[in-house]
Amino acid sequence: MAEREMSRIYPEGTFVSIGVAIGAGLGVPIGLLFGDPAFLGVGVGIGAGLGVAIGAAVEARVKQRGQIRPLSAEERRQRRRWATIALTAGAVVGIGVLMVFLLVR
């Protein structure tokens, strides 16, 4: 590993977040393997779960080397804000899809 990579310090939760993002993306084809598009969400859930597990393992290994630092108050505030925005957007989209489904039916 390069010297630059060994001296880098990462904020807490970095590798778990990366694992979830990559796992959820890879979960789409997993869901399509079930043969029915209705199972697409199952694949995303499986991929995200695997991503959390792998990300947590990587983060634990990097933490043992002393390359993980705790989040600052500002970073915690930003993560909370983005989580609120994402959950609100997801709820709005979900309600919109439900309304369209009920109106078309």
C-alpha cells in the first residue's frame, strides 16, 4: 500500500456508507435474478445488508490501524440533515407512487 494511503485518516462510518452504496447498487441485478421485477427491492435489501457487513469489517480493520477518527459535531449535524432530506424525499416518492397505483387501479 502506498505511504499516502497508510497515513490517511477517515471519519467514522465512511466504509459502512460506501459498502451500503455499492451493495445496494449490486443488489439490483440480484433482484432481477429472481425473475420477477417485484423482487427488485429484495435484491437491493440483500445487497445493502451485505454491504453493511463488508463495510463494517473493513472499518474495524482500518480502526485497528488507528485511521478512523470520531465525527465532529458539524459532521454529525450534516449527516442528520442529509438523512432527514433522504427520508422525506423517499416518503414523498412513496406516497406519490401509492397514489398513482390507487388511482390507476
